[in-house]
Amino acid sequence: FNRSTQYDIQTLRVSNSLGQPVCVMSLIGASTMTPGSQMHIQWDFPKQFSETEGWIPCYQVSACLQGEERAVYEDGTTKRTQSFLFDTCHEWVDPGVTDRVSKTMMLSSDHSLEGTPCDLTTDVMDVSVW
């Protein structure tokens, strides 16, 4: 990692709807992203499952990197004008065998793809990020 993302790590426990822990997820480099940048997602799983500790097995993980464009009006209200799906990932997990899954997601900087976040066009503006 470069110096700017060295300390950009967010960690949280992932639980099911009953509050039972499933895994620990870490996001690396996700605080501020620019076209062409990457973020890393890491899921850590316990080796064993027990009722006393409350951990339950996980069979698959997935994530998506999405964003949206919002119009800001003079009165301060906002409205979503476009949404973008930048990247997705998926991985099967073998409970008790898989310790960790790591995936990298990228915010595209390819100007040749129509609809990428690098070239934005609306009724009132036209913005290109280079």
C-alpha cells in the first residue's frame, strides 16, 4: 500500500439478522476513491463454530462498489439523477476450512466506457475527470 492508504482501514463485525457474528470484514483504501483507485475487502472467518461463542458459519461473500450522482437545488434539497455500479465480487466460502477471503475492487478510469463516472453529462452540466 502507498503511504496515503496505509492507515485507511475500517474493520467491522458482520452479523446476521439475529445479531449472531458471521465474520470480520476489513475495508482498505475505501474512505476516498478517485477514478483508477482500488479498494481491498477482506473477510476473516473463525476456525471453529460453537454455541457458546455464538459464531455461525458463512457459505459465501459478495460486495459491490456503487455510487450516485445527485442534483443539489437552491433550497438545499437533493435528488438522485443517476446511479452507477462500478464493480462487483463474489466468492464461495468453505466454513471451518476458509480462514480469509480477499478481493480487490476498482473504480474505473476507462473513458471509453459509456456511463463510467469519469465523464458525467446531465441537462445542466458536462464534467470530465482526467
